[in-house]
Amino acid sequence: MWRARAAGGRTVCRNLINGTHGARGRSPLQKLHLVSQSIHHSHYPWSRFQRLPLWTSVQQFSTLNHLPLRSTKLLVKYGFQPHRNFWLARAASRLLRLRYIILGSAVGGGYTAKKTFDQWKDLVPDLSEYKWIVPDFVWELDQYVDFEKLTKALPDSEDLVKLLPDFDKIGESLSSLKGLFTPGSPGDTAFRATDPGFENEKQYKKGLLGELILLQQQIQQHEEEARRATDHYGPGSSQQKRKVSDKEKVDQLQEELLRTQLKYQRMLERLEKENKELRKIVLQKDDKGIHQRKLKKSLIDMYSEVLDILSDYDASYNTQDHLPRVVVVGDQSAGKTSVLEMIAQARIFPRGSGEMMTRSPVKVTLSEGPHHVAVFKDSSREFDLTKEEDLAALRNEIEIRMKKSVREGCTVSSETISLSVKGPGLQRMVLVDLPGVISTVTSGMAPDTKEAIFSMSKAYMQNPNAIILCIQDGSVDAERSIVTDLVSQMDPQGKRTIFVLTKVDLAEKNVASPSRIQQIIEGKLFPMKALGYFAVVTGKGNSCESIESIREYEEEFFQNSKLLKKCMLKAHQVTTRNLSLAVSDRFWRMVRESVEQQADAFKATRFNLETEWKNNYPRLRELDRDELFEKAKNEILDEVISLSQVTPKHWEEILQKTLWERVSTHVIENIYLPAAQTMNSGTFNTTVDIKLKQWTDKQLPTKAVEVAWATLQEEFSRFMTEEKGKEHDDIFDKLKQAVKEESIKRHKWNEKAEDSLRVIQHNALEDRSISDKQQWDAAIQFMEETLQSRLKDTESVIEDMVGPDWKKRWLFWVRRTKEQAIRSETKNELEKMIKCNEEHPAYLASDEVTTVRKNLEARGVAVDPCLIKDTWHQVYRRHFLKKALGHCNLCRRGFYYYQRHFVDSELECNDVVLFWRIQRMLAITANTLRQQLTNTEVRRLEKNVKEVLEDFAEDCEKKVKLLTGKRVQLAEDLKKVREIQEKLEVFIEALHQEEK
């Protein structure tokens, strides 16, 4: 046991001694610490790290292997002492002493290691304010990944040190970047104009940017020293060559400095690209559900939803216009769309050569995601922006939506098209692309196009929190600019304007004096002011170029451009990448400064609307337009369903009555009266059969279907317009009327119904057999009712023709007109003629007309022959109907003779048989139509009503037109304001959590 303890002690000592000697050499981590110390400045405080860097897992190896321990020498003597005989006691004492030495060394070494680790840990800067850069799910990885196993799987510290880069060389590279920024210029920060205070500058100079600013100051000092050294030489022939050589050296140093800047820029881009790929992989894993958790909605998506609701909110309140958004304005063909595409990293907008392509505002929400896709607000289809087919389809869809939004007679529209673009590395922001400002209205445009674009641009720029991205074409003369004057009017102080000069490559070629470009970027040429000025290149003008090729061309241009070599432009003022970073930073700063104020404004608006509702409609629920439409929709469907509850008896009675009213005139005038003029029964039946056959083949089925369709409409209208008592809400009347009219308009009767109905009616009219006395009496009753109705109508017509009789004249003090008096005399003369010959035919002969006219002229009444014939028609009709009614009474007891076919009888009742055939046809037709109604047409009508309601539900303009009133508008405003306020509160809460 003692030997085991001794062996263990020797092993511990050997390890500690090896560790001590290993600590003498400085590790790469310590070198990195020295480089960081050389960069940091005491005036730029650093916040503490809350999240450890990626090489945190190496700490347990690197720190413990380089502990600054002192070597411990253990002097243990072994050998035989001849003058001592207590060798066993001496060995035991020495072993005990060795135990204490080992224990003390272990305790002291552990304390020293802990102290060294704490000192090293305090030197590490804390970047807690950059917490938002890393997604939330990264901090939850320890719940799903076993880091202990990963730690064990890592290589040893010595192998790991070999893999680390040479930080001495990195420090030398960083110290050589002495021309990246110049103090006092717009590059000190892209938005120095809005943040003159010390606090904002203090917040700005953090992280890597603070180090670069420190480098900037050092570089300035070196440049000033070089400049003083150059100016120190006086004029003289002996020093002229030295001046030339110094100038050449300065030029060489500037070129070398520019190359170093570009090299560092490429290094940063490469690191950023690698970081983008890593983030994409992590997002893809999370998107596939590896972590089995639901992704939270991003901040920019939440904010975009609020803006979408605000774009639909059309009320008398102006608070909805005060939320920040990036408004992109510029002259037509200035390159607005190209700049947006470079920021979105995809060619998503339709393009045209010189013509107006942007005809309505396009709101683009940029956010980071694993896949580069685009989605419209009102659609679920995703366009893959890495595929050319989807890009072409997206551009086509945007162009179609723009054309649909433009009303007839207009060129531009104020209707916003909302588009969301997600992809790896995209800066989070909301941009609104507006139609380009024009100076002249060309052919094909509406006369008010120029004013419409100006008013639309002003409406967006009037928002005090909107960031104005002013796009200016660098290839045209600055004096031709229109948008700069407009922007200077809306933002005279330039507190929320960012100026972008496009097509700098063309400007450098065409402009004779490059200093003019420098004046534009420094804000000295245009009257407008801006937060920052940027110069970009958006391609060579070829619409087929890819984003990657445009970016490479832009970098290559600025790398070789004289504008950068001669320091006319600063490195931070060029490329669309720097522009997107600056715009995104300003956008989120503006959001954080103004969103809570806007939420309070909506809260006050909501309180006012709720108070107004309680005062005006205390007993009604707050139903907005959509909810009211759903309520009306349910009522209409219930009313349509009630059609199927109508009894068959009710349907048949209505159909039979309506059908007879429609065809009775034709039966009496064209069938019964002509047949009754014949002299015998055979001729009567033949005439009736022929006319019934013609009627059935041509008119009767069509009339029957028209009657059925009219009956269905009447019943449907009755149910729709019937008041429900206290539950009736007149706010639905216009909607119900519109649904009824549209449903009836769309409904068409089954085309095959007429063919089947024609066969049934023909068979019914062919049957002449009356089976019993009850049917005979029913036919006689039907005939009497019909004849009496006709007789009553005829007497009414005669009364209107001849005027009031002597009783009415005496009682009501009325008189006949001259024409009525003539007709009265003519009627009396014709009645005398009928009394003389009751079997007179239906038509007057010419000599009879002459006789009547001469008789009237003998009494001093001048009459026209046409008047005589017209009066005769009504007089004879009355005579015939009275005679037919009398014959009908005689036929009441004629059923016995009918059964014997009127043999040995002078009584002939063929007219009764005719009316029985008509009556039976009506009953069979009504039954057939009722079956078609209940089995087919009612269901088809119900289907049409549902389709109309669905169409109305999708047509917002239709709903606004049909559901109107103060109550509806108040409920609609209240719903929108509540929704906006709630979403803003959720957004603010998420924003605060991200800032923690």
C-alpha cells in the first residue's frame, strides 16, 4: 500500500513539473491577448461578454497546460547509512515527509492555477450588447447537444495550438490598416449628423468598429507626421529631387494602403460568407425539426405585419403613418429598383428599357432565413430566388399585380403590393419602392400622372419617422435632378435622409472633373442635406446579369477606381453592402426610438373609439364588416334552406294558378273561341286537337318553365325580404337584395326540362276520358269560373268604352266624353242586331257595318267603321260568354249523356271536355314542375347563393359597398386599432427581450 501511494505521488509530481516548464513559453491565446491590448484604448470602454466565443471549449486545455507554476525540486536521498540502525524508522519518516510535500504542492498548484484563470478571464471583453447577433436557439443548444462528449472528442492542447493561426501576423496586419477611415468625415459613422452627442458616439464605438476607429486615429497621426515631414523641405534646387522622391513614396504608400484595405475587406467578406453558411446550416437543421421546437416569428416579420394592417386601415387618424419604414425615392430610371435588388440579393422586379415599370408602391420586408425565398402577403406560394424559373414567375406576378391595381384611366396606383424576402445574410428592414419621379407626361400616360407620383411620394415622406433613401443617377447632370428638390422640401435638415449616387462607373467615365463626384458625396453640390452619402455600382446595364456578377463588378471597379486611390471617396462610402448595413442600422434605431410612442397613440385612439361605441350602441356587440357579413351569410343560407321546407301542395297550387293566369288568354282567344264558332262537334274537336298540338309543341313547355322559374323567384324573395320581428337588422337589406339578384341572374333552368315536359303535356291533352261525375263537376266548375272571370273583364272593358250609365252620372256627377257617347250609341245598335240573330257569327260583314253606320248617321251620330268593328268585338264577346255560361249550366246534368257519347241527345258538352283536358294538363304540369323544383332547382339555387356569398366575401369593395353605415365603420376602426395596438405591444416586448 505504501508503494502504491509513493508511485502515485511521483506521477503527480512529474505532471506538475512538465506543466510548469510548458508555461514558460507564451501560448497563442496569450499572444492574442497582447494584440487585443495593443488595439484597445482606455477611452473606448468595452461591455462584458455574456456569450463565450467559439473557442471557449478549448479553455480547459489551454489554461491548465500553461499554468505559471514554479518548478518544485524534491530532494530525496536513497542509500544505506551504516552508522544508523533505525533504517526502518528513517524510511517511514521520509515517506511521510514526501506525502506532505506532494499534498502541499498539489494545493499550491491548484490555487495558482485558479488565480491565473481568474486573471485571464477578467481580461476577456464582454460583448453583452451584441447578444442580438446570435439567434436565441444557439443558447439552447446545451439542452440538445452533449458538450462533455464533444469536449472529450476534441484534440489535445498541443495539436490545437498548431491549428490556431499566427496571431502575431494578424496583429501586424491590423496595425497596417491605417487608411480605412478618416476622422471628421461622414465615415466616422454613416449617420454622424444625427448623433452629435457623446452618448451616441460612445455606443457607436464598441466592438470591432471601435478598434478600427482607434486605428483611424493612429493612421491620421502618421499621415500628419508624413505631411509635416514633406512640408519641412524648403524651395531649392538641391531639395527638388528629394521632394519628387518623397511624393513618389507617398503615392506608393497610398497604393499600398489601398491594397491593404481591399485585402482586409476581402478577408472580412470571406469570414462573413463562412459565417453566413454556418448560420444557414443551423437554420436548416432547426427548420427540419431536429430540435423539435417551434421557431418564433422574427422581429421584422412582426413589424411587417403591423405595417400591412396599417396599409389597409383607412380612417381619419394619422397615427398609422408615423411608424418607421425605408422609403425609396428617385427619378425615373435612376436605379432605385437595382439598388433594392442588390440589397435583397435577387433580381425580383420587372425591368424595362426607359419605360415606367414601378406603377404602385411595393413594400419589401427583408429578413434572414435558411433559404432564399419570396412570398406575397396574400399568398402561400414560395418563389425560390435561386432558380431562374421562379425569378421570372415572381417578376411576372409583380407586373400583373401592378396592372390590376391601376384603375382605368390612370397610370399609377396607391395600392401597396406587400412582398417578403428571406435569405441568408439579408439585413432586416422594411423598404417601400415608389414609382419614379417624372418631369414630363408622355403619350400613353394619364394627364395627372406627374401630380399623382408627387403626392404619393410626399405622403410617404411626410412620415416624421420614415427614412428617405434618395437615389440619384450619377451618369446624368446634377442640374436635371428632380427628386433632390422634393426630398429637401420634405426633410430640409437631412435628419432622416440617406443619399445614394448610382452608376458611378459611368459617372467616372463621362464626368470631366472627378471632383464633382466628390462634391456630391460630401453634400456640397445639391441643396439637400443627408445623414450619409454612398456611391454604388449596380451593374453594366444588362438585365441578364446575376447579383454575384454585379457585386464582383462593383468590387473590381472600386478597387481600380481613381476616386478611392485619390481619397475622393472613403472605403465605407462605397458598395451596396455598406449601404445596406447603414440603412438597416438607421432603420432599427428609428424603430426603437419611436415605436413605443406610436403604441401609446394607438392606445389612446382605442380608448376613444370604445367610448364612442358604448355611448352610441350600448346593447350591440362590436361586429366588424367581416363578422357582419358572416352573420348575414348564415341568415341567407337559412332562408334558402327554408325553400326546401315548402309543402308540395303549396308548390302545386301556386304553380297551377300562375300557369293558368299566364296561358288562359291564349286558350280562350286562340283555341276555345275559334272552335266554338264551328257548327258541329266533329269540327269542334278537330279544331281543338290541332290547336292544342301546335300550342304544346311551340309555346306551352316554355311558358311552364318560365312560370316555375318566376314562382321560385317569388318564394325566394319572400323568404329573403320577410322581416323576423325584433331580430330583423336592416343593415343586411342591401346585401340580401344584391345576393338575391345575383343568384337569380346566375341561375338557369335545366335545358332538358322542356323536352320532358313537352311529352308529359302532350299525353295529358290527348286524354279525353272523364272517369267519374266528380271530375265532370270539377271541369264544369273550372269552366264557369273561367268564363265568369272573362265576362267580368269584358264588361269592365265595355264600361270604359261607353262611359258611366245614368245611375253613376246622377249619383257621382260624372259625364260621358264625346267618344264614349258615340260608342254607347254604336253598342246599342249592335245589341239590337244580336237580338235579331243570336246565332250571329263572330265577325261582321261589310254590308252589316254599312247598315249600322247609316242607322247611326240617321240619328245624327257620325261613326268610323273601325270603331264599329272594335265595339262589335267586345259586344259579341259578352254575348258569347253569357251564352257559354248558360250552356255550362245545361251540361251539369250531361255526364250521363257523355258516357253514352251523346247518342240520341241534342246536348253536346264538348267544351266541358276541353276544359277538363286543360285542367288535367295544368295539374300534371304543376306536379312535374314541383318535382323539378324540389329535387333539382332549389338545390342549384342554394349552390348559386353559396357561390355568390363566397365571391362577395373575397370582394372587399363589394362588402364595403353593401355593408355601410356609421356602426359598421366604427366597429371596423375599433377592430383595426385593437389589432395594431396588440401587435405593437407584442413587438415591443420581443424587441426588449432581444436588447437584454
